Amino acid sequence: MPAPLGRGRPAVYCTGACRKAAHEARRTGKPDAFEVKIVEREIVVEHDLTECVNRVIASPAACRRVLHALVNLSLDGPLRDDPKWDSTLTAAHSLGDALAVPHRMKRY
């Protein structure tokens, strides 16, 4: 079943073909001609940004992907040109400083 969109009635059939087959079974009076299979829906629970951060820092591969994405943003220009990235750029400079001299950097 597709995930519900959060508005309107929940879907009863997974596809239009299933809906059509059920209609044909009802129309012809042969309810056994169509098999109804009940499936459970998967409910997606939203989480906050802190949870995302915790998941990323727990995975070296995820950290590497984030760093590569930041490198690409820097090379393409948005990281340096757009003011909304100023705090991110400052944090990246702090990371560079911490990697160069880890025992002298102050945690924040």
C-alpha cells in the first residue's frame, strides 16, 4: 500500500488494477474471483535535526559524504557566496583548525 498523504480518505487498494479487479468481482457477483490481501501500512515518524546529526556522526561513511557535499558546495560557490552558509563556513574553518592542532582547540 502506498503511504498515506495525510489528507483525505486512506487508500483501500494499492493500485488502480486492484480497484478494478475488486469492482469486477462485485459486479459479476463472484466475490471469490478476486483475492483481497490485507497489508499493513508503514507509518513514518518524523524526527528532529539532532537525531539526524547523531546518525551522521555515528557513521564514518555518512560523515565522509557530508564533507564531500560541503566541498562541492564550496567549489560551486554557494558555500562562500550565500550569507546563509556563514555559520557553516565558520564551523568548517573550526574543523580545519581542530584537525591541524587538536589539543589547542577549544570545544564549543
